[in-house]
Amino acid sequence: MTRFSNSVANLRSSEIRDLMSLATAPNMISFAGGMPGNELFPLETIDTIYNSLTDKEKQVAMQYGPTTGLPNLLESLSDYLGAKGLPVKSNRLIITTGSLQAIHILAKAFLDPGDPVLVETPSFIGALSAFRAYQANLVTVPLNGDGLDIGQLKKRLENTSPKPKFLYYSPNFHNPAGIIYSEEVKRQMVDVLKDQEIPIIEDDVYSDLWFHEEDVPKMQLIKTMDPEGIDVCFTGSFSKILGPGLRLGWMLVPESIYRKCELIKQSIDACSPSISQVIADKFIREGHIHQYVAQVRDEYKRRGAAMIESLEACLPEYVTFEKPRGGFYTWLRLPEGADATEILKKAIEKGVVFVTGKTFDPDGIKNNHMRVSFCNTDVETIKRGIPLIAEAIRDILD
Amino acid sequence: MTRFSNSVANLRSSEIRDLMSLATAPNMISFAGGMPGNELFPLETIDTIYNSLTDKEKQVAMQYGPTTGLPNLLESLSDYLGAKGLPVKSNRLIITTGSLQAIHILAKAFLDPGDPVLVETPSFIGALSAFRAYQANLVTVPLNGDGLDIGQLKKRLENTSPKPKFLYYSPNFHNPAGIIYSEEVKRQMVDVLKDQEIPIIEDDVYSDLWFHEEDVPKMQLIKTMDPEGIDVCFTGSFSKILGPGLRLGWMLVPESIYRKCELIKQSIDACSPSISQVIADKFIREGHIHQYVAQVRDEYKRRGAAMIESLEACLPEYVTFEKPRGGFYTWLRLPEGADATEILKKAIEKGVVFVTGKTFDPDGIKNNHMRVSFCNTDVETIKRGIPLIAEAIRDILD
């Protein structure tokens, strides 16, 4: 009899995967994924980079590197983040094997079994699974259109003992809710948590993908504000601005947290893939990243607009949503009591999939939302697929 | 005040790194590392592979893959391991971000704080750090020239309560001890542990690097014996037979363990680097691996022979060692009570480094050994460096 650890009992496979295994239609349209479209990867640029590598650089790509990252990439990424106003000089950067690993390492650094952590409802499923892996007590704070409900945050803090170990949040083009946090809400969060000495994990992987330049000023990160008296652990990723297959992310954290996280990373995978780091460094250092981000931003904007148009044309009036202003996702609100799982089963019959709301509910219950992604389907497919989504909703709810 | 988790307190940075930061000589000769020589990587083959990739394959390389690995690599690696006699059909394979991640995942799957685990003295430092990260109680069993001391293993089992969660061991060209386990010892281990229902983690990353073909039959893995009634978790790596910078390893485990490990990996980094997996798949599938392994095996054999020759010529007679028959390491035995750290400090003054014995002692105490690697230094450098090592020993111990 194999005797597993207690923490493993907390981990579950996601409903979407279980349901997808039932899906047999050959040309399934997927609004489920959170990945870039395959056709958007900068293959020519990667070819140019690969073919320009010296033998010495290729040797570095094949060799172990330092646990915290290759010096070249730390330098170029530091410049990239510094130019966005992030406090790269007063904090330390660690290259991680995707930003999920950064979140996982922070979870391991802070959490003992049963420790409370503050999370948004809804929240990024990957972070929830990292926190569950350390048997966290997920204390939920609902999300409004402009960010965390501050009144509810205060109430949770009053009623939670011991004090939560950190708050995890995602400021821009939230996964799954699609929202941008207002400056006011971010300021209030800092004030509330600073008094309590509760660190913030700020997970920002979509902010380069804005559709409207006028939104940029209000997307300022708490890490950029660099507020005194509060530890902000900033995490980010190359997955949305280069390619998730490289498995590269980062964390920018205060020195004391850096030292612990380095030791944890050393025990997890020793170092992040050097081959990916060599490519990512050149991608930033040679300036390709600016042109590429501008290009995919335009394409996601086109897809987002097509999705908004289709949704407005097809959805029953009892389904509401905020128009996405960037990122990858639209978050549809169904009437109270509706069950997105029933709609998903019907949608699969029609050849289209999305992700149910309860997947992102830390309590795994609230299911009257649907996450419909526009990142990985072209405009034509969006126009074909969204009417099927609307049909599935009507079949179940009308 | 940042409040870290209890498990983090267990993690320490290694002495070698702390000492190395003191080393300032510009042309330091390193017998410390456990990495292949940079000049040995198959750069031309990697170029050929990269340039033969279709756009579709490059897209796969840039995209997320399944948590357990890209289907192509799972297939080709399965064939590769199956040809070695590993039970790939009755077990499940997971591609991991280096074999250290495989060990880390297994530690997480099995360990609650304080759980005992059986480890060799000396033992692989990476595994020890993964077990410490889960607050394991490291129960040590001494290593003889033919493997674990079975009498001591039985004694530890009698005296350890609760029952150890698993035994971790490394069968071939042990890191750091350099030994090959005998078939007899492996059979006895199975008998002892099967009775107690204690799983084995069998970590085998060097076995392709034998110097004498006649050793191959006795290097049979416990996983290959596929003994009934005992869970054997086999781990391996591309680091020594292709390149550690790819960060690719694997585990081959029974179905029930596979399911838990998949969920854990999902929470750690979602999937291993696709770009590395695409390259590794071609490297195996197109047969390059056989030629390459034969080539590096020859080179390591030359380096190992040069090291043996230099050591025999220079070492004082009170330092003894087993001649390495493969792998990366020579393990020098100093007189009882000698302190390898003192020798290391002296060696650094002379421009040469190695790793102290206590680094590999699970208790971090026993220090009358030195690990001297021959993997990452060419024959000429070995001939220059070993006399300096011998000088440092004499300076301290004579």
C-alpha cells in the first residue's frame, strides 16, 4: 500500500480536463485555453537568434546555469523591467521555470499546512493549485469591476486568525475576470495590508497586452509604486510575450525573500532551462520584444473585438459581460443559480468548449460564470464558435 | 517582519558555494562540478536537428505541452528505456524539468514533516536538499564498496518508527562515491524492503557512462528486475547524455504514483520546456544518442584514466580511493578525523577546487572524504590540477 503525504490529498485534476476527455468531435473549437495561438509565435526571429549564436553561447545553452538565472538574461530582463518603472535596483530578480514556478516557490517559502492566504474570487487556477499543494486555507475576497472588494477584504482580515501569510492578486486583464484594477483599489489594498504586515504576491503576466493606450497609466503595478513597509513579491512571465514552451518566468522580490526562494528553487530543479534563457536574452537584448509585443497586441485586439461583436449579437440578454480591454479572456456572467457545467456539456455536443466558472472559484462551488478565451482562435473561428456557445446557453437556460 | 514557513528553515546553501565566493584566482581549476565539459556538447547535431524542424514542430516547441510530457518524446524515450529492459508498458513515464524535479516531486508525494526516509551515506546532495525541503528525517545507511550495508539497513529499519516512507539510492557510478552496486546487494535490498512495503527511489543518471563493457551485466537496475510487491520509482536524466541546460529528466513509476505526481507537477511548473523536449525527441528518434553516448563515454574514460594515473603518482599513501569504472567522480578517503574543509581552503589558495565529504553526508558532519570530479576538465588540466590537490593534502595532513 502506497502511503502518500497529506498535502497530496488536496490536489485535484480540473473538471475541464475530465470533460474534455469526453469530447470526441474532430474539429472542436476551443475557447478554453489560456495559451497564445500557435500561428503567433515569432518563429523567424527565433531562427535568426538561433543561427546567430556563437558556439560559446550554444555551450551555455546546453550547460547548467546559476540557480537564479543566467547573468545575461538577468541583466537584459532587469533593463526591460526597470524601463517599466519596476524597482530592479532595490530588489532581486530570479528567473523561474515559468511564472507558475515563481508562485509555487513563494507558496513554499511562506506556507505551513493550514495557513490562511487571501485570494480573489475568481482566481487563477494555477496559483490556487500551488497554494493547495501546501495545504493553504484559501480565504476568499470577491472581485468587483475595479478590483478586490476592499470592505470584504477588511472583514476577512478581522475574521481570520492566524493572520493570512500573504495576499495573491492579479492586477491587469485578470484571469479569468478580464478586469483592470483601479489605482484607488490598489492604494487601499496597500494601506490595509501594510498595517497588518501582510506581503502581496502581484502576478502580472498580461499587462503588455493592452488594447487601448489610455489604459496604461492606471495599470501601474503596486511593485512599481514600491510602497514602504510592505513586501511585494512581483511575478511575471515570457509565456504571453514570447512563448510558454520556453518555460520562463521571473520573480522580483526583496533581498530576504530572494535568499529563501533561491534555496527552494535549488531543491526543485537546480536552475531554469539555459537554452530558453539564451534565446529570451537575445529576444530582449536585440529589441525584438518591442516589435513582437506590438504585433500580438494588435492581433489579440482584433480577436477581442470579434468576440465582443459576436457575443453582443448572439447572447441572450440575461448573460452579461465586461468588454475585455486587453489580455486573453471574456468572463460571462450567467443568472444566479445557473450551472455552467450543464452548458459546457451541451457546448461540447455542439463542438465548442470553454471553462466553467467554478474552476476559478477557490471554494470550487460558484458556477454561474463562463471563461471564454479569444487568444487561441482566429477571427473566423470566433465568428463560427460564439453562436454555438450562445445556442448552448439558450438550450440550457431558456 | 517576513514570516517564512517552517520547512524553509531546513534549507542551507552549500559550503562549496560559500567557499567558492572566496576563490579569486583567475584560472581556478575545478574538480568540483558535476556537469559535462562544455566542449563535449553535440552542437553540430543540435544545429542539424534545429534546422530540420518544420514550422509546426517549432510551434510545438514554443507552446505549452501536456504536464506529463510531449507525446513524441514520451514515445521515443519509452522505446529507449524499453530497449534497456525497463518495464515501460506496466509503468507510466513522466517527463520532468531535470531528474532533480522528479526526485522533488516524489518527495512531495510521499513526505509529511518529520517522516523518516532511508538515504545512503554519502548521498547525492540534490536529493538531500529535496528531502530537507519537506522536513524529512534523514535516516542514514552507510555505503560499502558494493552498495548499501545490508546489516545496517536492517538495524535502521528495526530502530526507526514510524516506518520510513521510502529508500533513496543510486545504483551505478554513485555520486559522490563512484561505486557500482552489486547484484547481491540489490537483491537483498528488495527482499528487506518488500517485507516492509517500503518503496524505492532508484536514481540512475550515470549508467550509460561505463568504461568497461564487462560491468554492464551487473549494472542491472532494480526497476528492470521489476520485482513483485514493491513500488520502484525510477528516475533518470538527459543531463549527462545530452545537456543539462535542456532541463529534462524523467520518472518511470507505477500508475497510482503517476497520478499523484502528475498533479504535483501541474502545481510546480505546468509542464517541462517544450523546446527541450522537441530537441531531445529528435536526438533519440534519429538515433544520434547512441553515437554521442559512445563518444562521451570514451572521453570520460580517458579523463578517468588520467585522473587515476595522476592520483596514484601524487597522493600520499594514507589517502585511498576506488578506481572509478564510469561516471564523473573519484571519492578520496582521508584518514579518520581529517578535515576536508581545511584541505579545500588550502587548495583554493593553490588555484584548485573540489567538494568536501561532509557536503554529501546527510548529517553534514563526516568530513574525511573529498569528491574529485574528472567530467569537466580535460586530460591536460587533470595532470596540472591533481598535483596541487595532493600538495594541499600534504600541507594540511603531513
